[in-house]
Amino acid sequence: MNILLIGSGGREHALAWKMVQSPLLTTLFTAPGNAGTSALGENVDINTNDFAEVKKFVIEKGVDMVVVGPEAPLVAGIHDFFLNDDHLKEIPVIGPEKEAAMLEGSKDFAKEFMKKYGIPTAKYETFDKSRIEEAFTFLEKMKPPYVLKADGLAAGKGVLIIDSLIEAKEQLRDMIENERFGKASSKVVIEEFLNGIELSVFVLTDGLSYLVLPSAKDYKRIGEGDTGPNTGGMGSISPVPFAHEQFMQKIERRIIKPTIDGLQNEGLRYKGFIFFGLIKVGDDPYVIEYNVRMGDPESESVIPRIKSDMVELFRAVGENNLSGKTIEFEDKYVASVFLVSGGYPGSYEKGKVMSGFDAVKDCILFHAGTKRDANGNIVTNGGRVLAVSAYGDRMEDALNKAYAIAENINFEGKYYRKDLGRDLMDL
């Protein structure tokens, strides 16, 4: 089976790493990929936002399946493009159709969906430029901190949590009127702040049946102690210690099953991953957000724990045959520490030569913002550069192994958080 994997980050390298272990795979193409995926198959330089260009490549190379890593092509309708093309419609696409992808493409859509199907989430209201004064009044009636979310896609950075009412109003005006996050913030969801601890849960679904993947905890803020601006993710740990069997049963009963049932009831065809961004408040789970793909950096700790053949599971999704499948996990912890470029998530430089790979043992390196230069060196090519993932019988063991390798991988301006997992130690 020839597979085209779309994306260039650590999530895609993790998916590629897993898929090449399958005897069902013949050739893996990754578009555009990175220095890590280039060692597992062929990186291809095509514009994945140009679906006609993707079609040409798929036909020329005899691609049998397309796995979509990031959310943007899904929200733009790549799955629908394949279904509506006589030459492509029999090729499975792992990722939901456009209308279903609005679970991530629009915060307002997702909140309305949760409200309709009784899925626990924070109270909210959505505002645009025409209702700015009403939005201010709404903020005045709420207790701090104030949560402002850009309605559309904002690369994981469209959420602001603010303690000051005055600042919340200023930031809201900046988001809506000055388009701080572009068109993504033409509408803003204001919601109540839920006080608890976050976790991520994932399912793989063919739209009817689903398999629950390992839980994970990611770390979004750039600074230790969860300070500073949000990033695409500074690392993750799987499993989450407090996500025991009883709590996971609550999540499945109150959140996962109603979501799958709701999608079916709405006629929203969904094949692929659903990411449930959750928060534990007391002993109860609430949904913070949906994503319509695997998480990043969570993939880098979750996927290494999956023992089952990922390509076989993807084929079952494409054939609406997931109900006959099971999924097995490694009974170990995986900790994943992200190395990022100096200055990230603000401005940063690219092209910094990386070293220390020869000393890597007993862990997995998942490339994100990397490429090979003209001399064959691996160089930085993004803000989030490399995830160091390690197994351990205990969470502390996995973290210690990952941090030891993180210290030895070098490039100018390297930064990583050194407090991952600290908030979970006593849970």
C-alpha cells in the first residue's frame, strides 16, 4: 500500500514512524515532511493546499490512502475533494469531511454542537464586531480570569486567558476590530474559566465505531510554571496518572459517545481522529475544545505507546470496519520534551546547525521544524524544532531519560521547559 501523509511537524513524524512498522505499507510519501520523515520514506515538495496538485501526485504515484496530519486541509475540504472526484473517490482519506471538520474550524460551531447534545463544557457566548459593546457587558458580568477564543483556526495560539477586566476588553477589541488573529478572530467566543487540570483524550473513528487511544497531558505555555504566552506545545506525557479507568469511563459515557452519536445524528461523516481537549474539574470531565486530528505534541507521547498496526487500523477506518478491531498499548509511560528555537513563540531565526544525534540512545527523536541543508546537515526550520520522547516504567523515569537526551542535542538558541510532569507528581 502506497500512502501519502500530509504535514511537516512532529505529529507527522510520529505517524510516519508508526506506519513504516506495518507490513501493509509499500511506500510512504510525506508532503512536505521534514528531516525526520525523509529517513522513513520520500518527502515530496507539493502544495498540499492545492488539491489539484495533490490529485496529480496521487494518480502519478499510485497512492492508495491519504493520511492528513494538520487541521487546515481538512477544514478546507480535502476529504470532500476526493469524494467528489471520479478518479479519487475510492481512495480513503483519514480525516473528516469539511462540515464535520468545523468541530475545530469554528469554536462557535463546536460549542453549539456540545450544547445541543448535552456534552459538558464551559458556559459561553459568541460575539462579532457588530456586538462589541454587548461583549463588554457580558465580560462585566463574568468573574476573572476571562477566556477569549478566536472562533477560527489560529495555529493553537488564538486563546487568551486574562485576569484584568480592562485588559480583557482591550484584547477583545484588538482581536475583533484589529484582526489580531486574522479572519479567525472576526468572531470571538467568550467563555467562563474552568478551574482544574487539563488532559487530552483521542479516538480513532470510522464514523460509527471508535477506538479510544491513550490519554496525554500537554504543556502549552513557553515558560516554566505555565507562564508566558501559549505555544504549539512544549511537551507531553502519556498516560495521565489521574485518568484512571473510572474517570475514563465518565469521559466515554458523557463526552465520547454523545459526540459520535451527535455526528451521526447531524449527518456529519467522520473518518479519522477526534481530539478531546478536556479539563478535570473536581471529579468531572468537561470539554475545552475539539480538534479534528491528532494533537501535537501529544502524538509524540501517545503514538509510541500504540502496539497495534496503525496502517491496518487506518484501512479499517476507510472500509467502515473499525468495529471488528481492537487496539493494544505499551504498559509504560512516554515523556516527550520539545526543543524550540530561541525567541519562539515570537520571532526566531532558522538554519541553525544541529548536533548531538550520535549520542542518542534509548529514546525516539521526532523532528518538527527541521530540514537538511545543502551540505547534508540537519538544521532548524521552525519554532518547535524537535521532540525527544522516552519510555519509562514510571513517569519520572521517562522524564529523566528524555531530559538527558534533550541536554545533549544542541543548536544555537535551544530552549526547553524543565518542569514537565511536575504538576502530575503528587496526583
